[in-house]
Amino acid sequence: MNVHQSAEGILVEDRETKLFLDPSRQIKPAQGIVGISHAHQDHVRNHKTECILTPATSDLFHASEAKRKKHAYGKKTRLDNLVISMHSANHILGSSQFRIENSQVLTYTGDFKLQRSLLYPKCDVIDTDILIMEATYGSPEYVFPNPDGVYRDMGLWIKSNPGKNVIIGAYALGKSQELIKALNEMSIVPVTHPSVTQNSEVYKKHGASIEYIDSESPEGNEVMKQGFVGIVPRHLLKYEFIHGLEMQYMKPVLTSFVSGWATKYNFGVDKTFILSDHADFSQLMSYAELSGAKQIYTVHGQNHELARQIRKQLGIPAIPLADKAQKTLAEY
């Protein structure tokens, strides 16, 4: 088994088998098959070949013409000499880690987090020989607070501003649905942008207990006349949109944005909250240590810094996957 960074993305090869993990380019049948960790747009393409993914990811992933091979968490499938299983990554609905085994075990985390989620199964740390891990927040400056405290602060902020409409910007898939759940626990049913609503319907299909009101429904129109908390995609947090709401409903609007990047940036809104569906630096380091990996490859984001910190603090060999020469795993 060999793993390296190809022009298309992460590639695992064994004899005639070629498995691309979250490739950034479209893959055709002659090239191999694809493993999709989750349905965020930066991880999916309109692949023409067979794709391994969870049922929830398949429902959220609308653009593919691929033959979909749906697998529940923990189910094993064989590709020639490789045994593959998918495991919860606790990132968004359906998000998965890939465990790939022949003479050794290789694990690809995809995007993940170890902190408790309001909606998803916890992320298990997989015992492995080789670990390929994301590095979005792979620098020591990114350590996130406990989300329970952040949600409490959010509730207090909303309730301390009566007579004002509140607009919260978040990614339409993943973060928005966790926000809906958190607001529901504060006895708030938010009004949601149609893109948020569309994804939330898939969440409900897969068992999520969340309540929201679509902004374009008759009920939404009535609620917005009375005062509301709304969830919209981040790109709408602009003056023209917010000013239009103030003029339409004759109430001031407060804006907020939730992101792990709020550790460093304020995004020009009234209030930011540090919430992420990714692991922060501490979680990344915990996973690296607990996995028992003998070799770690970092991908995405701050991959060089995370690899350096793993070598320095944990003494585990670690480099960005893009810097790896093409060797078989047996050489390590």
C-alpha cells in the first residue's frame, strides 16, 4: 500500500487499486474510485466514477453523476487487498474518517472535531499505523473555548437585546444546523434562509430533532413581522442586506458570525462567537497522540506548522503529505 499527494489529491494505491480521498479534481472510472469524507463543497466534485460515502453524505451531495456506494459507520468493504471502513468524524452530518487496512492500518481523518456535538455521533480516535490528518487550525494560537459556554453567551446576548432582530451568519451546511439545535434549547425557533432550510430537511430525514421556520414560507413572513432570530449564509452579512431588513421591518438589526476564525478576526459584525466544526490545535494534538500512529502526514490548512508541532511536542515523525516522496508504507 502506497499513499501520496497526486495532482488530483490524496491517493492510496495497492496493486491495481487506486483510491482517491476527497480529490480536488473530477475522477473518471479509468483513474480509480473515490472516497468522500463529507458533503462540504471543497471536498466533493462531480465524479464520474464509483464513490464510497455515507447515506447522509449522499443525500447532501447533489451534483454527482457517480455510482454511489453507501456505507454505514463501521461497515467493512474490500477492494482487492484493502479493507475499508468509515467512522464518525463529528464534523457535519454523515462526515467520516476512513480506516484502510492490509498489512498495516492507514487512517484518513477528513475534517473532524473531538469536542461534543449537539447533533452527531462522537468522533472516535482510531488506532492506526499511518495517520493522514487535517490541519485547518494546526497552529497553537487556535484553541477554542468550551462550546457550552459559547452557547450560553450567545443566549444572553440575544436576550439582552429585546426589540432588535438578530441575524447570525454561518455556513449553510453543518454550522447552521448546530446553531438551530442550540437556539432550540434556548426556546428559540430561528428563521432560516432557504439554503439553510434545504440542508436542514436532510438532517431531519436522518433523525435530527431541530425546529426552524423557512424565511420564504407564509409562517416565516408572519414571524419576521414580529421580531426574530435569523440564520443566513455568511455572504449575506453585508450592509445592503442588513439595511434592507431594517427598512422592511422597521427594527434595528444586530449581526453575528460564528467561526473558529473568530479567534483572530471580527468579520465586521456586532458580535462574533468562537464555534467551529473543526478540531482546534489541542484536539489535533490529542488525536495524533492517542492514535498510536508511527507516521503522520498533514493535509490542508496549516499543515507545515502542525507537522512541526507534532514532531516537537510528541516526537512522532510528521510531515505534510505533499512533501512525502512516494514510498510504500512498509518502508516506515
